[in-house]
Amino acid sequence: MADVGRAARLRVQRLLLIARHGVELLERKQRIVAAEHERLLLRADDLQVAWERAAAEARTWADRAAAIDGWPALAAAGPPSGALVRVETGQVMGVEFPSHAAVEVPGRPRTGGSSALAHAGSAMAEAVEAAVAYAAVRRAAASVHAELVATRTRRRAVEHRWIPDLEEDLARIERALDELEREENLRVRWAAGARGGGSPGGDRERTAS
């Protein structure tokens, strides 16, 4: 049988306070995380435009260089190794995500060629930088969105399951305590009647006779 005493009532009341305060904190976190997620999405939209523009520019110059110098010359003008990406992390409400990404593109070998070839190399390096910035903010938005979903799920669980269960427990305890109090009052009245020489209704019965 579940505990229905006064200690149980205090324990459930304390848990209710904790749960309701938890809902307030989760609502606040949800608002902050949602605002950050919206900011990142807007930033991602801007960076996507910049990346697509840079990629189109790089393709234009690559086509020009290939037409003038040939695709082998264009490939030979590429850097000897891959680009190096450095990512800095940020936080919002305990959620860690990429806040800034910088890319180091290795220097290209001097192979001569047309000015289109030089422009193509520069445009491709800018496209890589734009792609890295866009990828970082998209990853940040995904991380923040995952935390937003988790926070919303936790808040709903507390608000719609834990708190109603605790309120139901408290109501049951209150009913049980009321019943115990009525029984205790009845025992007190009977005990008082017994000390007075009979049942609580004995005096009325003798007066009526």
C-alpha cells in the first residue's frame, strides 16, 4: 500500500515544486535555444547564397582556364595537399556547436599559364572558404535543433506526465488524510462520550425518555 501519511504529502508537494520549477527552466531554455536556432538558420541562408555565388564564380573561371590552358594545366595548378580547416566551438545553454570555421588553402605551385588560370585558383580557394563557412553553420544549426527537440520533449514529459502523476498522488494522499482525520475525530468523540458515561448520543436519549 502506498504511503499516505503527512510525510508522504510533504514529499509529493516538494516534488511538485521541483517539477513546476523545472518546467519554467525548460521553457526558458527552449526559448533561448529556439532563438539561437533561428539565428543560425538565417545565417545559413546568407552563407548558402555566398557559397553558391563563389562556386559559380570558380566554375566560370575554371571553364575559362580549361578553354585557354587545358584541363591538365588546370589540374597541375592545384595545391599539393588538401585544405586545413580549423573549427572554433561555441555554446548556448550547454549546447556545444561550431561557432567559426577558418580554412587554410595551401599555396599553389607556379606553373605559368594564362591570367584565367590564376583567377581560377583564387576563385576556387574562395569557394572552398565559403563552403567551409556554410558547412559549419549548417552543422551548428543541426546541433542546436537536436537540443531544441530534446528540450521540448523533456518539458512535455514533465508538464504532461510527471506533474499530473504527482498531482494525482497528492490528491489521493489528501483524501486519505481527510479520511484519517474524520476517523480520529470520531474516535475522540466516542472516547469523550465513554468518559461521560455512555455514547455521544446517550444524554439525548435519556432526556427524551
